[in-house]
Amino acid sequence: MNNSLSAGSGPNHHNRWLVLIAAYKILQALLFVAIGVGALRLLHKDVGDLFDLLADHLHFNPEWRIVHFALEKASLVNDPLLRRIGAAAFCYAGLGFAEGIGLYLEKAWGEILTLLITASFLPWELIEVVHRLTWFRAGLLLINTVVFFYLVVLIGQERRKRQLRKKAGQVRGS
């Protein structure tokens, strides 16, 4: 892959941008594995009580609005919800690992999978940023928008190269 977006100079060199995006996707996947494991470790425990102990240990005032809200919501967490959270986290982690591996190996399916998944989340991220702007949300939106457009351009370049090779093969075959 030796085009204007590629950083490699030979057949054994990886596109550094795809490797960077792959690392980002694999780190996301590891985060979701941790969330899934955490959710499963909370099975058969009273999450409200655990959060209350944590708030006490951190010396959070239970009268603070955010602490009160979190304590209230934590008491609603039950085993079926924790199982769903764990399953969703592991599924998303699996997709993240597939994206990362496909991008690292510079496979077209990895690029397309990442493009589709990234595109599917961009509207939700935009809504979240508009709803409540934070540096974290804006940063994620920016990173995912850059990844999306990079992959659109890269896939377009690869498609044009395939078409040119196909035409060159037809000319030689004539």
C-alpha cells in the first residue's frame, strides 16, 4: 500500500496511520473487556451498598447532588442488568479486536468494518456533544471524525488503484 496516505515504503512496511487506528481500536476493546469483567464481578452483589461504601471511603458527601443521584441509580442495578452490560461490553470488545486486527493487517474488510462502525456512532457522538459539550466528548468526536474521513479517502484510493490495474490488465489482454 504505497499511496499518499501510506507511511510505508515497501511491501513489509505497515501504514503507520492504520497501525495507530488499530492500536486505538484495540485499546478501546481492552477497555470494554474490563467493563465486561467488572460487570460480571458485580453479579450477586448489592451495587448500591458497594457504591455507598466507595463514597464513604472517598469522603464524598452523600448530600451532594451527583453523589445522591449516583447512589440512587446504583441501587437499581441488578444481576440481569449486569449480565446485559457484560454481554454488550464483550460484544463491542470483539468488534473492536476485529477492527484492530483487520486494520493492522491492512485488510479491506477491516477498513470497511471500521468505517461502518465509526460512521454509525458519529451521529450519537455529535448529539452528545451538542447536548453537553465536554473536552472528552469533543475529543472523541474529533478523533472518530478524522478516522472516518481518513478511511473514506484510503478506501477510495485503493478502489481507484484496483480499477486502474483492471483496465491495464484488459489493455494487455486485448
